[in-house]
Amino acid sequence: MACLQQFSQFAHHQQNEAQTRTAIQKTTSQSWIPERSSFLDEMIRLEGRGDEIPRGTCSCKGKEPLLYRCQDCFGVEMVCRACILQRHVHNPLHRVEEWCSTFFVRVSLKLLGLRIQLGHNPGETCYNPEPAAGDDFVVIDVHGIHEIGLDFCGCETAQIHYKQLIRARWFPATTLNPQTAATFALMEFFHLLTFESKVSAYKFYHSIARQTDNTGTTPIRDRYSAFMRMVRQWRHLKMLKRAGRGHDPSGMDATSAGECAVLCPACPHPGKNLPEGWEDASHDIRWKYALFLVIDANFRLKRKLVSSDNVDPSLNAGSCYFVKENAYKQYLSERGCEPREKSSCVSHNAVNMADTKSLRGLAATGVGTVDCVRHDMKLPNGVGDLQKGERYLNMDYLVFSVMAGFAVVVFNLSYDIACQWHKKLWPRMASMPPRLHLTDRDNKIIRFFVPKFHLNAHVQSCQTAFSFNFGKNIGRTDGEAPERGWANINRVVSSTKEMGPGTRRDTLDDHFSDWNWKKVTMLGQRMLRKVKEASRRAKLHREELNELQRSIPASSLSVWKSEIEAWEDDSTQPNPFESRLAEKEAVDLQAGVDVSLHADISPSLLIASGIDLQDQQRCLAADISALGQHATDIQKTKIFNQSNALQRRLDTWAQIQVLYMPAVAPIRTMEDACRSEGTAALKPESFQLRLPSQLAPHLPCNQQLHECEWELRYAQAHDTLNDVRQHIRLFTHLNTFRTVNVWGQRASTRAHTALDLAVEKKRASKAKYDAARDALTALAPLLGKFGWTDIMRPLGWTDMRPMGDFIQGQSEGTRDIPWIWKTPGVLQDNDEGLQDCLRIEWCKARAREARWSEELLLLLEEMQRVLMFLTWQGPWWSGLALARHFERLADSEGSRAYANRQSALQETMAEKFRQCWAIVPAVVAAELDDDGTLDIADTNSTMLTIEGPPPLVAED
């Protein structure tokens, strides 16, 4: 209730803010409309000389006419030719206009006589100027594409031409006789713009060309190919610069694999952000030093079969996120013919369809990645091309490439097919290159999980064994980090799929680095928000668990606690999150009291299958009812196939039913005889299952079947009531959202469709509950069950409403709360089936409390690691300032300046995070128990230390 109330208050606050913003925008727009004519007049006025018309002489007192003005200088002052050239010695790429008696026309500074001299300060004279080849030089700038008059310096101390351009902050297109360059301002602008908007180089260049001339009347020099080449080189050099490779005495050729990647400071990095002796810590502490990895593939990042690695090699060559291509392809070619093991869990497309991906016209069908799942960052050497779907061969190589680079002890791996992929992982590792083998594997702890969103597609056993919700020492990790990142990178697909192999890998490396860097800069606010939520949620679920435990006998709690702790330490122990009905039958089988009459179908499985078939009959009947009189052939065919499939399942089930319920056989024979005499064939949705609850009281039926159906029906009724409550809340939320936020016919139609679907879900849940209750009503006299009707009441439509809703004739003072929200006596019921459900619910409640408590501890540990990493990286950069020796003072100073600036940046970020997290101790302390400690005894023996490291101490 408290959570719903807080959510309601937050939603109301957001709605008020949105209404206020809308009102301000509306008022601002309305006040502008009367003035738009004045705005237009002023803009048109700028097409002429304006206030400069009366002025007859230039400010230099010269006799030349006032014909020129600059679009990029401040103001609209008219000057003479000599002044316009003098003023633009320092701004040679400004756009100048000339007055031709009736209007302004664009004129080039080169045509006016401006010469740009490199190798000297602006305005200085070179004694041996060397004009660019053919006096033809083009500079691409933010304002446009400029043809300029350029002179290189030819003095004795002059540098080679491309160095003269770079020192003027112009990036040359070639190293020999350059005739094209791009300003650093343009390269930096495009670099950031392509990160944020994912604009392609083609569109950006042509936008610059149109800014130069948008009429098509003036020819523009085509430098697109040169621009593409400069962009690629710029990206590569910026990557090397930011990784400190320009400060390494061994040179750029000594760059190791993955060294240029932007590291996640919150992940464990031994020697950088882990305490001394971390590897010797006890198991109660070591789990906090685990590395969380997630494996995924993106099949939208294809590459067409253009160019080759020989023609277009990668400049990064494995130094960033993509693995080194030569070694990767050699490994794939040596083992590419090995067959894939088919999935035994469910029909995973990643496994079963790995060999069916279309290769037509493609060199890569996508990319596989290994990410940091807790902080959503790409990891060094964790990306590689997929040649034919998501094969184990590719993914194994990427996973071990990442794991080999982390000297940690505990790994938590998330993969949507982890249940199948992990089975023969170590035999597969043995056949990989020795450099990818994990050292000291026996002392490492490696656990496997399935991402939360993908988990429901797995069989029931996988849903508990590989669940992030139930695994110990995992926190609130969801395993879905790559899915959030794909939305960002997928916008470059249209441009990267046409690139050569090397250019594409370098481009994606660059985008991955920017993604990581943005994540690093946002760690302060992001982790603070998570700590606040984890603190609140941990307290909330702790209180809920304590309230639930007060209603459960201590003896039961002791047994359940022992069972779940045993399973958490050893997954081969009985799973406490699964029902024990099947386990009870296994015990009976061992004791020699088994009553199963079929080799594969036990009594409980027979009844459970019958209940499931009954649900399918209701669904089919609903689909047929919704078909309408004018159904298409496709719709009719779909219903026909569903009916046939259901009929086959019914026939199989009925044959086995006769073994356990012989009394049904004569009834089936009589029904078949009636149909053979001319009665229409029985439709599958109308087939009478004759479950024990549907038999007449005088017909014989095994008592165990009655008990089994009672337990399953009781559990079904409880689950269905939960579904009813969820569907009521869903309908209420959708209806409120539609009322407040939806306008227009199209959006309203979609909203009504969603509401209709929610109503159908409520109706289906009610029908399911009614069927379960009818069965309970029939079975109760046979089994001597009493008191259950106080819990499982008849469900009417007036009961299916939110707690605060009224029905006709009620008001705020007279309204009641529907019984479904206040069901009494659930915890006091001693029914075996209910106790089984209660045990599972207690285990889940305990898991929720434990995960949130672990999440809080993990976040506090990650905050410490972030500060330690930044504290380590600052001195690391300071050390690089003097690592390399330069002969010239200017080179040495530049190297020291950049290293010192990076060191100061790390210190600044660390201080910013400290200030941001200064309130963390108070936030956590506010959610502690009365005795000042966080109750996490059920998860581990480590108690939360509020003081923590120095960065997290609250200042007075």
C-alpha cells in the first residue's frame, strides 16, 4: 500500500510539472505571435547595409569604398578591402560578403588577395614561402568548404608540410604534398555529433557543402573521400592519445590487446581498485569482488561483402574492443566445421538456428559482445564479428578473451542460453589457444545465469536454477545490459554495413568508447539514485518478510531456512523454489507405495495435464467466439490447426485417463455411440474431461486422485486470484494513462485496444478461478474439507475492482474493500498444497529481501572501487608525464601538459563523486534497523559498515 501511495504521489507531481511546462510554453508562444512581423522585418533588414548606409568612409580613413562585411565577425560593420584583409589575418576562414550596388554576394578571401602563411605567427613574413601545389588548397571548416591561398614555410628550420598544418590545428588529408585539410574544430564537432546523433560522414559532409552554397549555382570542390580518410585517422589518433600511448617510450607498436579501451572503474581491477589481500578474503567477503559479465549478439550490425582485410585493415588491430582479427579468424577456420549441440531446454534460436542464418551478400551476420552487466559497458576484446549466427565457437572465443584479461576469482556470467552453453564449456576451452585458458581454474568460482527478460522462455527447472532473483550474492542484477546499449548503436547500422572490414571495426570501437565514457561520467548520479532505491527497497522487503514470518510457525521456518541455505551452497540439493508434489510421488515410488499405472504419467501429472487442457479449451473457445462472421481464410486456418492440435492432446490424455479412472470408460463408450448414430462430431473445446471433481459422487474414483486434484486446484485458485489482482491494477493504470496522456483518434484507438485486452485478461482469469472453485466445491465433501470457503469466496464482477473504487450506491463514507484484497485465513490453513505454495512464497520473499540487501552492499563496494580507480589513474597519468624523453622543449611540454591535464581530470571527477556521495551514509543509516545494523544475516555474515572508506565518511 505504501509503495502504491508513493507511486501515486510521484505520478501526480510529474503530471503537475508537465502541466506547468505546457502552460509556460503556451504563454511564451502566444506572446511571440504578435511580434513575429517585427522579427521578420529585422531579418530582412540584415540583407542590406542597415545603419552603415550613411557612413561614407572606412574607419581606417582610407579612400577605398565600404564594400565588405563578414558573416562570422561580431556586428555588421562595413569596411574597405584593405581592412577586411587585415582583420582576417587571424581568421582566414571567415565568410565575407561584397556589396554589388543592390545586394550582397559571397566573395572569397583568396580572391581578395589574402595569403595564409604557415610556420610563422599570423602577420609575420616568411623569407622563403612555398605555395601549395598548384596554389590549390581546400580547407573544410564548420562554416563551409573554403578555397584558400596557402603558403608553406620554406625556411631552414621549417617542418615537413603535414606537420605545419597540424601545428596550425588543421588536419591534413595526406602526408605528401597535401592539398586538403580539415580544421580541428570541424573534426571535434563531427566526432561529438556522430556520437550523439549517429549522423553519417556522408550526410555531415554534404550539410557542410550546402552551407557553402545551397543553390547549386557555385561549383564546390569534392573532398568527400579525403574527409572520410581524415575522420578515420582522427578517431584512431584520439583513441591512442586518450589511452596514453603517445607517452609510452616503447611506442604505439607496443600497444597490447584491449589497452585502448575505456575501462569500467566500478568493475574489479586487481592492482587498481581492490584492497590489499582481497584474494585471501573469506567467502562472505569475496563475493563483492566478483566480475559480472553478460553475453549477447546483435544481428542488426551486419556488414556487406565489400572490400577485405588486405585492402582495408583495421588501424586499432585488437587494441580496443574488437578482438584481433587475424587470430580470431584463424581459430574459426581451424574449428569451423565442428557440429553444434542442439538445445535440450527449449527451442532456442541462438542454438538451433545457428546454422541457418542467411549469408547471402554478407561478410558478417552481426556481432557478438561480452559486456559488464552491472554498469552496461563494453569490455576490452569482448566484441567480434559473427560469420554464421550465434555459434558457441564465436561466443566462447569472446568470453575467454575477456576473462583472460581479469585476474579475479569470482565470475558471474549471464547468457540467454546459459543453461545449454555452460554444459561443455571447459572441454571446449581446452581446444582453444593457450593464451585464452583460465589459469588456476580450480580456485575460481564461475556461476551461470539467464537474463531476467529471457528467463520465462525456459523450462521451469531453468527458471529457478539460473535465475538472478534466486541466486545468492547477486544483488538486483538483471542481466539485460546489452539490450539497452543496442538501441544506441543500432542507429549506425545504415552506414557501417557498407564499410570495409577495418573501417567498420574502428568506427564501432569509437562508438563503444564514447558509450563507456558517458557511462563513466554518469556514475555519480546513477549510483546515488540506485543506493537510495536499494536502501528503501531493502527496508521495505525486510519489513514484509518479518511480517510474513510472524505468521509462520518457527518450526516450519527453521526447516525452510535450512533447505534454502543448503540449496544456495550446493545447487544439487532439492530446489526450495519448486513444488514438492512431484517429489512426494518420487518418495512413494522408492517406498514401494507408488500407484502410478503409466511409465511416464504419474497421478499428479495426469491431473495437472487435465487442468492445463481445460485452460486450453477455454482459450480456444474464446478465440472461436472472437472470430466473427467474416473471418479470413488465414484466421480460419489458424483456428482449424489449433483445434486439431488440441484434439490430438485430448485423445492422448483420455487414453491414459482410463488407466487411473476406469469408471470413465463406459461413459466415453456411450458418448461415442451417440455420436455415431448421427450426432454431430464433438468439438475439442466442448470435450468433457471427466476429472475427479466432474464425476458423479456414486462413481468410483481413487482417493489419491481426489487429493491430488484438490491440492492442484487450491494452488490454481490462489494463483488465479493473484492474476486477477494484477490484471485489475493493469487495467486501472492503462485507463488512468489514457485519460491523462492520450489525445487524437489514432492514439485513442490504440489505447482502447490495450484496455480491451486487459478486460479480456480479467475475464479469462475469472473463468479460470470459477472453474477451480467449482472443482473445490465438488471435492470438499468427498475429502472432508471445511473452512476453505472463507478464503475462496465466489468471485463476482463487482469484486473485480481496485481497492479505492466504488460501486453503484456507494460513497466514500459507505464503500467497502472487495474481498480479494483482504482474503483471511491464508497463513493459518494447514492444507498440504497451500503450505507448499506458502513455502515457495516465503522463499521468494526471503530472496527479494536478500537481493536488495546484497544490492546495497554491492553498490557501496562499487562506489569505493570507482573512487579507488580514479585515485589510481590520476598518479598513473602523472607518471606518464615524464615517461618519455623528447629532444625539443615544446614536444616535452606538450606531453607533460596533456598528462597533467588528464591527471587533474581524474582528481576532479573523484572529488565530484565524493561530493555527490557525501549523503550516502545518511541515506543508508536512515534505512537501518533500530539497533543500527542492516539485517542481512540470511544472506551472509557481513554487516554493513557505514563509516566505510574515507571518501564515504559524512562530513560535519
